[in-house]
Amino acid sequence: MEQSLINELKNIVGEQHTLTDRESLAVYGYDSTPELESCPGAVLLPGCTDEIARIMRLCHGAGVSVTARGSGTNLSGGSISDNRGVVLQTSRLNRIIEVDEENLTATVEPGVITSVLHREVESRGLFYPPDPGSMNISTMGGNVAENSGGLRGLKYGVTADYVMGLETILADGDLLRTGGKVVKDVAGYSLSPLLVSSEGTLGIFSAITVKLIPKPQAKITMLAHFPVLQDAALAVSAIIAARVIPATLEFLDKVTIKCVEDYAHVGLPLDVDAVLLIEVDGHPAVIAEEAAAVEGICGKHRCSFFQTAQNADEALKLATARRTALSALARLKPTTILEDATVPRSCIAAMLQVIQASAKKYNVTIGTFGHAGDGNLHPTCLTDERDKDEIRRAHAAFEEIFDAAISMGGTITGEHGVGLAKKKYLPRLVGESGIRAMRGIKQAFDPKGILNPGKIF
Ligand SMILES: Cc1cc2nc3c(=O)[nH]c(=O)nc-3n(C[C@H](O)[C@H](O)[C@H](O)COP(=O)(O)OP(=O)(O)OC[C@H]3O[C@@H](n4cnc5c(N)ncnc54)[C@H](O)[C@@H]3O)c2cc1C
């Protein structure tokens, strides 16, 4: 990057918020996705909306790319910048601007950490449900850009279901306001939902308004042990078919259980093929009935042991088992390729069979966990990127898994986004006309192609 441009960028955000030393550029050159890295030209940490707008105006004029970055926890290579591009890091934009208890909304800057917002609204008896496993580090900007899901997605939906309004800085530095605090708004095209899950390719969010709901009065956390994997999968479909919608219905297979237990020591059973973590929440009388129904269904599907947390500490321990799954698996081998194949819920058992068969066929270790209630599974290959042959086999296994997901009416990514990692598979899912429509949208928002280039298609 030319020194004159760096100097102008420093004038906008200040010298101390402009990083160009080799170590910083290396650190911001990768995210949580294996096998991908780049070397940005500069990392900028703006402190307000106006600074973002001025950065965009300058980069737009100079034809330099800009990649927004929250905490870099995405799993699709979404925050890997262009070589010599600008990384716009949002950690200084971390204010909760407002919690509006009359309208039940919260407005935040994009760098607010997801769990910080949870704690703030819960202290007021309110609830912001989206809770990605990474919520203690991920940012609201990243969550919106990826339309992140979470453990409570089954009952409460995903980030898109809560975004009411956005303030977005466009590629040329102009400010676009979409939506707001109104519950109903049909004025023109619905631009906020379009910007949600745009993966930093259409604009940079500088403020986000989300919907809040009342905090559920109570919850019951349960863990069901299944000696046979398929029984766990069938129990998931049966719970949903019985019209019980738990807040959380998560699945861990044997490989994952062992890794989690070695890592977190939460007392998971090592002699079963799968466990389901189930949480029901709401009115105490209602959830008591729901919990009983869930226990009955698990029993009918040959669950060998059914555990109900007796207090908040026990519940937290069980939930931690699921939240630590990725970190626990990542300890086993140097490279962890976590995928995001998603199928209709009725196809979970079939999908698990495909995953197991592909792992066997290509002789790779795949642990699977995920949001079973959403049909969103995370087959995770434990490998070593220095072993080129094993990496080739891992990708071949995933190719089969994605093709199977598409053939079952599913998708290549339920919540992690396309980014760089999945763009090869997108045409198989959306076809040529889908890609053409998406390219048209990109062209309308960012004709020079400077916003997070190379992502999605
Ligand atoms: C241990 C672990 C568990 C996870 N669990 C889940 C889970 O349960 N559910 C789930 O959905 N995901 C999960 N993820 C993935 C990841 O945490 C999410 O994608 C998260 O939303 C990324 O947030 P981030 O702040 O790290 O964003 P980053 O990774 O920094 O960026 C993600 C994308 O958002 C864009 N972006 C960031 N900020 C802005 C902004 N202000 N304006 C426009 N674009 C922006 C970036 O350009 C990039 O394309 C997990 C990841 C890890 C490592």
C-alpha cells in the first residue's frame, strides 16, 4: 500500500489506530478458517461512523479494497482481506447506544460483543435470543453480516429474525439507513434483510437495531444418552413431530463427546454413541410438561440415561459441554475443518449416515456436533494441513457431504456463510440464475467491487 494513502488513513483514525507493522498485518491476515490467509496493507480501528465513512470515501477513490472485521471468528474465510487491502476492525465501536424498554429494541455499535448485549438486556428482564457458540467473542456486526444462528435457534430463530434496522456505510462512503424501531414497514424493497448475511460485501454496518423479547421465566436443561447414534437422530425428529419446540436441541457424537470430556471434564458418558442436550424454557408449568414429553420420547428411542439439571450450576455445566465442542475437537489435531451442512430436520438420521460413510470411505476422522433441532450439523474433520493427501481426502469427503445435503433439500451452509471457503459449492445450490441475481445486487451496491472482494462468488 502506498505510503501517501497510509498517511491519509492515519489522518482519519489517528496514528495509534493505524497498524502497518508486520506482526499486526500477519495477525489480521487470518480468521478462524483453516488453510486461508492473506497480508493486508493496513489495519484500521475507526472510532465512529464518520471515520468509517471517510475511510470508505478515500478507499473508493483510490480503488483499494476494504474488509470489515469483528473478532475474526467466522468459519468461512469471510474476514480474510485482499492482499494489500484495508482491514477495518470494529473493536473500538463497542457501545450499546440504547436499550429502549418501551419499544423493546436495542441499538448497538457493530463491535459490541454478543454476550455483553445479552447480559445488559437480561439485567433488565429482557432477552436477545441469538447465541452463537462464539458469543463470548463474536461481535454483533459479524453476527449480522453472517446471519449467525445459535443454540437457541430452534425456538427463537436466528440473527435475521431480530434485526429491525441498520445504519450502513456504503462503498462510496454514503450512509444508508434501513428499517428502524417500527414493527411494520413496507416502504420499498426490504433492504435490511438483504444486508443481513451480506458478509461484508454490500456495506459496513455502523449501527444495528435489534428486537428484544421478554426473558423467559424459567428453563429446564436435560441431557439424554444414546448408545446408538441413529436413535438420537430419530429422537430429534420425534420431539419436533410431537409439537414440542425446545429452545435448544443439540447433538454431540462419540468423537466429540470424548474430546469434550477430555477438555472440560463435565461428566459426559464415554460409552455411548451420541448425546442430546435439550433445553425447554418459558412458563414453569408449561416447561414441566414439555420436559416430561421429551423424556418420554427419548425413552421410546432407547435412550440409556436421562439427566435433568437440578440447579443453575448443573445446567451451565451441561450447556458448556456443547459450547466447548469446537475448542475441544480442535485440540486433537493441528487443523480443524468445521463444516456446516444443513438438511431438513426429518433427514438428520440420513445425513449422519452419509457423514459416517464419507469419513470411512476417505479414511479421515470426522466428529459431528451441531444444532440438530435446526437440521444444522457441524461435521468437523480433524486433520493436519501439512499432510496434503489427508487434506485432499478431507475435502473429497466434504464434497460428498455437501452434495448429499443439497440432494436432501438442504444447504451448503446453515449459518457460517459462504465467504471464500464455500464459494465453489454455491452455484450447485443456487444455479446460474441465482449467481446472476446476486452479482446484480453486488454491482448495484458496490460497482467498483471494493467491499470484501472475492467472497460469496
Ligand atoms: C468456537 C466457535 C463457535 C461458533 N459457533 C457459531 C454458532 O453457534 N453459530 C454461528 O452462526 N456461528 C458460529 N461461529 C462462527 C462465527 O463466530 C460467526 O460467524 C460470527 O458471527 C462472526 O463474528 P465475528 O465478530 O468474529 O466476525 P468476523 O469473523 O470478524 O467477520 C465475519 C464476517 O462479517 C463481516 N463483518 C464484520 N463486521 C462487519 C460490519 N460492521 N459490517 C459489515 N460486515 C461486517 C466480515 O467482513 C466477515 O465477512 C463460531 C465460531 C467459533 C470459532
